[in-house]
Amino acid sequence: MTPKKHNSTIAIVVSSLLMTMSCNDNSILPASVKSTAASQTKLVNTNARVANYTFDGTEGDPILLDVASRWIANYTTNNLGQLTAHFFGNKTLEKLLAKDGCMGLRFYYSVDESNKSNLLVMGADGAGHDFSSNFRTRGKNSSAELSIRASSNAVFSGAEGDSIVLDTSNQWMAHYNSNNPTGIQAHFFGYEIINQILSQNGCVGIRCYYALNDAGVQQLLLVGVTSTGENILPLSSTGGRVADDGTIADVSFPCPSHCN
């Protein structure tokens, strides 16, 4: 064997070993760390459509409190004075989830005729199709610090969520998309993570926070809320699908890559 061929063979072997080590190292990451890493990198090309995808209700995972706080701060810093969150009551969300074949909820960004940001929600089936309806549901504007303290009076009843006729909501979504032609249009979360949040003690709905991850990619984070407006937050930094304390949901499936 000539020196040139010998060197090439060594390079190939070393490269293969490094690739194997990289895969093995990633496989032993804790679930919460892998979820955060996936959220950081999964949206490199937000316009690349995924063909023949399906939803099974497991979409979405908890995120660590410190990461959520940082990502929400990233968005707030880049959008000073702008709306940062919306609230949907548990009765409203549970009604959407109760439809036969519903695998979860898709939250759409939109901008109304007054140029104000809105968040619209619809149920979707396993093939990723939104359920047909004459309305979409708009969340209540609810900007608040993640660590907001409880109010002395009841703030939410669980019935929050306004019905917006389909034509109007389509116009609002088109308005947002025209201002953000290459951006993320919506986020899908499976019913498991949503029900995990809604089943928390004292939870009457979900506050949806705008966020930017450390790569600058738009995220939507879901947090359970009490009737007095306090967020139900994780008490530890471990994260996990089954938690004894609060859950903050991330790792959604975005549109246009995962929508029809």
C-alpha cells in the first residue's frame, strides 16, 4: 500500500469512529436536554414542507424553567412594548379537544385590522388537517411576567376565548403572513401535553407566550394559569413529560413545515 492510500484509509476509519461516538453521545442525553436541543435546531428551514407526516397526540415536550425564562426575555427584549402572551380558558380548549379524532391544537399567528397581534386556535386531526368550522377561537390578550404573582381577585373563569368568523380570521392570518412571508405561521401541540397542563391543580386555562430561542427562532410556550392569573411553573429544573409540579410546553410542530 502506498503512503497516500494508507493515509486515506486511516482518515476514513477515524471519521467513521467520530461519527459513531457523536451518535452514541447524543443517545445518552437526558430527555429534557434533547427536547431543548431539538427546539433549537428543528426550524432551520421553516418553509420546508414535510410530506406524509401524521400526528399522534404526543407532539410537544416540557421545557426547563430557566430556558423558558430566557427565551421569553429574548422575545420581549426584541419587541419592547409589544403584546407578549394570550390566554385561552380550559373550557374553550377542552371543547376543541373533545372533537372525535382530534390529535391536538394548532395556534395561528394573526394581525387584525387595527394592526394588533392575535393568536387563533383550532383543533387538528392525525393527518394534520384543521377541523372544518365557521369560526376560529381568539385568545384573550394577557401579557404578564412569567413569575407573575396571584391577584387578590379572580381574573379568569376558564371560558375565555372569542369566536372569530372564518373569513375574518383568514384575513387576519393573511395579514400576518404577508408581513412575515418566510416566518413561522402556526404551532401544533398534541393533546397529551395540553391535557398534562390543564390537569394541574387549580389550572383554569393556558397562557401562550411568544418566545425566541437562542438561535433566534420563533417559539410558542404554553403555561398553565390559575383563576387568579398566576402561572403554574415548574418547581425544579429536571423537566419531563410526567411532572409533580408545573409544566411549560415547547417543541411544537410548526407551520408551514407541518400543515396542510
